[in-house]
Amino acid sequence: MDRFKKIYSQGVFAVFEIWVDSETGVNYIWHSDGNAGGLTPLLDETGKPVISRDIQFQK
């Protein structure tokens, strides 16, 4: 199942990635550094989740 798509990646050891849920459009940010990592919804300036409605995903 290819529900989540990586749309941005930065870094090698300290990694930042943005993933989009292809069903809901909600953006998530993943950060890892060494053996630790975490995933959280990406929020806008008002504290609401960023939603990408115009991204086309290949199936």
C-alpha cells in the first residue's frame, strides 16, 4: 500500500522529511538524528494541519 508519499528530504545524519497522506492530504514531518526519530503533523501558523489538496499521486 502506497498511502504515504515522501515529497521532501533534507540531510544525511540529521534528516528532515515531509510525508503526505495520499488519502487525506495531511502533511507530516519526520525528523531523525542518530538513533532517535519522530513523526508529527505539520502545522500552519494557526496550529491547523497543513493539507495538500493539489498533489497528484501516481497509483
